[in-house]
Amino acid sequence: MGIDDFLSHRTGSGRGAYLKNWKKDGKVNTWLHTQCLPMAVWKHVGFPRIVVLEDKTAGDQIAHVWSGDYVCYETEDVLKEQYKLDSKGNRESPPLYCPLCRLIDYVRRAVAAGRIPWYKPVFKFEGDVAKETLVLHAGGLFMGRNQIEDLDEEEVKVARDKYGVNVKELWKENCFASAQYLFVVVDDAHPESGLQKTFQKPSLGDAVKDVIAKERESEGMEDGDPTINPYAIQWQYRKDEEPKKMYTALRMRKLQLTPTIERLIRGPAPDLRGDIRPFNMVEMRAFLEQHALVKLPWDDIFKVEVRQEVEEEPDPSERRPAVGSSKKAAAKGRKSDAEDVEDVEDVEDVEPKPSKNANKAPKEDAKPAAGKGPKKRGEARAPIPDDDDEHAVACEKCGKAMWDDEHECPQEGCGAKYDAKFRLLPEEEKPKGPKKRAAPEPEPSRPALAPEASRQREPGDDEEEDEDDLPF
């Protein structure tokens, strides 16, 4: 084993270390992993975490309030639209999976409805170090700089004098999910550190993209591609510049690819599952409830809405009619966001409740796998629905109730079949055989007489009544 092999050898699990402190120097020369290009990960960085560490000097356990970064459950298309509201003040793309997104939106709607002042504290996170205590205010959860600048001056005065709110710093409490780029790189100056992972601002990701785009235009699609023809890219950070100009990047042509670095960037990538896995919902709820200062609808916030995905959405004109009144079915539908705002209860102050998970940072939980949804309604339900069930429709052949996602009527003696768009399929013609001779009709027998007073109604006595559909 040569010195390069020794330097590049790793005894760990392959999870990879983290690139740290490069901003102190203002720059770092990096080599991108050829099989693990930067990926966008959306995180909630406003909510903190509490970490308990041992004081090596005194031997005591000390709880610290550190910044948090919880991977969001929502898809990117929803998160890109999280700031957009419709004419009624509701989110155009409401959150479906992430309770932190739901929490932020609930508080936003409560403030909009006048149920809670924007300057009211809603969370207080504190440990054993007083200066680390963090208070999150209602408006801070969702307001941007422009919204804060437009606040009423009288309310700003109340916020400052009564609650001690530093309005100029309120934007730092924003808890919306934001995108970060996850890089897997080798530090040119320290290849002995092996592959290193690091989350960086989108502006740095955009700067790296610009470098690669220019190199492909200048050197050609293959020679300018760092996954085919690896080259070093220097990251630069200038903290005194405005946010859009803090990060820049450029190609370092004089740096040569060494065998050690090449083996690293062309070898197996580190395990990234822990870096992209969302938080544990159960522990997150306990953590937030412990530090909440107001009463919040936790069951609604941590309830995940799911949509059943179908291969092809049927045309509205081809949908089967529902059993019963359409107005009745519509009344059963989910209330609109506008109605939800009206239903927001007055927010009450509450004392933070103790929790056994209070000093634990929420663990990460698995995000719903792509393409896998909830169990279909057909798994664990009655074979035939009630007429007034919201998912009941009328079979076009027999007119009786069946589930709206079934393609074959379950009613006895019916068996009507439907295609993917729920259009009734024609019945298959039965094979014709030799005609059978009709059996001679038996002579009618005289029915026995029964006393009228004791005679009970038998099936068939009232033909019109028997023809009515029976309720299910």
C-alpha cells in the first residue's frame, strides 16, 4: 500500500464527514463527486433544536439551544409556491404532508383573521444557557422583510414596548422551508479528509452552475463536464457583500487531479439517507408542544392529508352519477381554506408542558416513498356502500350502489364492467347453442285456502313495492 492509498483509506462506515469552517478562510478548492452531483434539499431552519452535552470541566449535563434544520415533507413544486396566495388569502398550493408547513400556515391565517397579534410570542425555547434562549413570534414565523416594513407603526410600538420585539430582526425568525444544495466534495488541500458532505446556500449552487455552464460552452459538452473530465472549482465567500453577491465560484485550471482525489471522486458516494430524511413527526409534536406559549390545534396540524393517485383522471362529463343528491354530496366535502380562517379559535396563552422528549432533538423519519400512496379505499371496507356514502355511485346497469373506484359492479346478478374512464363496457355475447325443447307447462294447482284474519303478507303480494330497490 502506497502513501496515497494510506491517505485515501477510510475505516468508517462510508457516511462521509462534513466540510466545515471554509468560510473563515473565505475560499476552498473543491472537486465534485462524479456520481453524486449536488441535490436540492428543502429544510425548515427557523425551528431550533435542544442538544444536551456534558461539561467536561464540571461533569454536568448542559442543555443548549442550537439552530435546527429539519427536512420538509412537502414536494418541491408545493414549496416553490408556498409564498403565493389567492385572492381570498389562501395558499395556492396548500401543504399536504408537512406539519411544520401546516403550523406556519395556521398561524398566518390566525393573524390574518385577527385572532392573534403578529407580535405575540408563540414559542419559547430555552436551555441552561440564558443567552441561547429563542422566542418565536407569530409574525416572525411567516413574514418576510417587505411585510415587516409595511407593519402599522402603532403595532410596532406595542410590540417593542410590551413584548420587547426587535422588529428589525423579526425576519430572522422565518420558519418557511428553504432550499439548500447538498454537495459531496473533496477538499483539494486536505484529500486525507476523504469525501465530505456540505449544505450550501442556493446562491453558491447557482455560482457553481454558472462555472459548469461556461466551461461546457468554452471547452465542449464533455470536456467541460466535471463528471466526465473532473476539474477543481473554487468556492468564494465574502461576508461583507450584499446577499446576492456573497458567493462566487470559478474554475482552478492550475490544480491537477491527483490519483488519490480521482479514486475518491470516482469511487462510491457516501450514504446520504440521513441527510435527506425528514424529521420524526411524533417527537417533533412533543418537542413543539413542550415549548408552545399558546394553544394550537395539534391534531389538525399533525394530520396528513393524502390524495389517491389514479393513472388517468376521468373526464368530468364521463363520471358516473353519485347515488343521492349531488348537493348532499357537496355538503360533505372539505371546507375551504377561507372557511378554515373563520373557524380559527381565539388563541389562548398556555404554560409550557413538561415532556420526556423536551431535551431531545426530533429524530428523522422516512419521507413517503415516491409513487406510494395510502391504502385504497377498497382495502378494509364493506363490499357494497351505503347509498349516502360520499364514495358511492350508481351502477349504470342495475342502478344500485357501488364504490366509485370499482370497475365491476358487486351487486348480485349484475356484474356490469367499466373501463379505465369508468365507461360502461358492452356485455359479452353468450355463445349460441342448440335450442332446447320447452318443457310442458304443469297444470295449475288449486291453492289451499287460508283464513283472511291469520294470513300474513308473502313476498310477491305487492309487485310494485317489491320492485323498489332495497336500502343498503
